[in-house]
Amino acid sequence: MGIRRRTFIGGLGAGVVALGITECGVCANGFNGLNGFNGLNGANGLNGINGTNGVNGLNGELPAVGERYPGWKPGELDIHFIQTGVGEQTFFIFPDGTTMLLDCGDFYWEKWVDHTIPRRPSSERLGGEWVSRYVQRLISQRTIDYFLLSHWHGDHCGNPKRRHKKLADGREVCGIALFAEDFGIRHYFDHQWPRAGVYKYGVDEDGLKMVHEMIPILQKRCGMEPHSFKVGALNQIALLHDAEGQYAKSFSIRNLFANAVYWDGKDGTLDYAPEYIKRNPKTKGGVNENSLSAGIRIHYGPFTAYFGGDIDYPDFEARLGPIVGPVDVCKTNHHACPSSMGAPFCAAVRAQAYMTSVWSPSQINSANLPHMTSRELYPGDRIVMLGNLPEMRRAHYADRPFMKDILPAQGHSVFKVAPGGKTFDAFVLTDTDESMRILYARRFTSGANAKVKV
């Protein structure tokens, strides 16, 4: 598919490596959103990523609450589920230093934003800018290897009609297009490329237009290569910096589904769109954009994680559960809205940690939290990381049994998987400032819930 592999170079900090990968030529105006920001190597110690506390981590004791997040080291898999209050985005650093951003939203629904769901760290900047600043605290280069967009909704790609920043070239941008003013992107995927807008039903036309204006600009600016997301493929998204090295046999990514087509678990694919259209005649031949989301499963040794965008149609989700299979970390489908995370799906994935991005109080509900926390569906310990728990919901559900599995700590959900994948640490980092301060830390054994009998 034409993906070029590059050699990892690296090395800053005590016990931590900053990813020093050759730039792909982001032009000077690509940094206009962050002038004056001290970043990873700043003398003010804002980040603490390169500080002496970097010696803590999976090869030693668990970093303590109150410490700064220790940063990535070669051999670790880092997963950062970044909270902004206006969108969903996940940043990955793979064991060889390959980087990927999955989604980058900017969606301002006036009914909720700043009233019950605060913007994080503040309303001073747009969501895409906050994501950029967060990533700059993790890596030193200004290029990421992959961007994957799950579907055409503003809380995943940005909606410039609601709120935007106007660039010198006249474009009105937010979300991923604003992030891309600070970072080059080597490889681009979305759930439909190059056939955007298939099954048009509930598409965010403004976000789609913004991203499609961005693509040729990045192709010219930094040589970005767009690719068609191949359902069922293994390692289409691959390690790029040590592809044939020590992690090649233990690390993999499976493309599970996209555009209502899903992997059959063997060598083929199945198209759910005809069944969806039959069951939903009101859509007049369309499929809801949420159910067109792209989904992936990441393996690192015995560790497994799942990310499925906004899949939510109950029958479709139930079919996908066995394809996903048992995982350690599960990003909730469709922000855990009532139409998602059904009992069959939760019983199939058997996660030790569920995480979700919340920008509406309705995304915290009693329709599916009992499924995620039920010991009848599957035994074993688990945590639910909501990122934001409005007081109105905390008080309403205070006496419900599922609350015992919901972490009281709120902020960025971060997972650090040990070299080889046998254990992983779950963290909550403060999202009210940029200090990367740890609010919660716990170590897990990978695969624990997959081994217990139901």
C-alpha cells in the first residue's frame, strides 16, 4: 500500500526517550498555534516527562498519585485517551516508537458545553489545539505516523460551523484540521476513503468538507499518503520504526470493521448494510453514520485493546462482540450512549477497563453501566473510567451497585503496557491543567478476565 518504514532514532531524558524522528517537512506556518509553548524540553518543568521521575514505571514500582506521568520508553505501548469535553481522541505510542492519533474532535453543543460538561483544560482554546499541546508533551517531533478517523461526526473530526479558527488561507478549521496545523501526518485513513459520504445518513457535512480540504494540503505540505482502510487486514497499520525487530512477532493491529462491513474472524468479510437497511426502512437506503465507524483491535503479547468509534445499533454491536473477543481495555462504543454497550457485547469483550469520553450527561446512564459492571455477564475485577462525571449524575446514581466500579478520579485515561504485554498500568491524569499529574494508578495482569470461566 506504499507505506514507507523509517528508522527510529531517539533519546532524551532520564529513563524516557523522546521520539526524535526525521521531520517530513511541515512548513513554518504549521506551528502558529503554539508559539511560546515550552513543550517537552521546556525549562519550566511543566511536563515532567523528561524529569528524573521518568525512572519509575512498569519495570519498577508503580508511579505514585501526585507524581507526573513518567512518559514512554522503548518497548512500552502507551495509550492516551485525551479528555477535552468537546470530542474524542486517542493517541498511541507503539513499542518501537510509531505514533498514531485516532480521531480528534471539536463539537460544541451549547446545551451541555460549559454547563454540565466543562471544556478541558479550559475554554481558552479549541479542542484540536488542546490535543496538539497534549501530544507535544509526549513527543518531540512535529510529525505523527498515522491518523485514523473513525467516522464523519464533529465530535470525532471537528465541526467548524459551531466553532472554528480562521487560517491565513481562509479555511475555517477545528479538530483534526487544527491539530494538523501543528503536526505533519504521514499516513491518513478514514472509514470510507476514497468514497466519502457512502450511505449518507447523519453525516456531519461541515466536518467532512473540512477534512477533505485538509487532505490535499497535507499531501503537498508533508507528503501525507491517504489509504483505504481494508477490513480484516492484519497490520495494515504497522510498526514503522522497527518493523522486523524484536516487537514484530508480539505486536499487531487487526482492522475489524468499517462502513458496515466487518471481519468474519477468518479470511473474509460480511456486509451488514443490507440487513440494516431492511430493518430501518425510514433511512431510505441509508445507514446511520455511527454504524459506519471504523474499528481496530490491538494486540501486544497477552494484552489486547479495542477501539470501535460510535458503533451502537444493538443487533450490529451484538454481532461484533465475538469478532472483537476478550480484551483488557475497551473504549466504549458511542460514548456509552443508551443504544450501545449492550449485554451481549460486554459479555463477549470481558474488559478489565472501560473508558469513555463524555460531552453530554446522557452518556452516563443506567441502560448500560449495569452491563459493563455485571459479574453475572462475566466474573473478574474491572474499572470504568468516565473521564467526566457531572455532579448531577453522581448524585442521581449514588446508591446504584455499578458505582463501585466507576473511578471517582476524573481526567485523561492512560494505559501503559509493559514490554512484552504481560502487565499494564492504568492511570488517570489531571485534565484541569497541563501538569500530567497522576490522580489514580493501578497495575493489572493482561488477559486476566479472558481466563476466568463464565
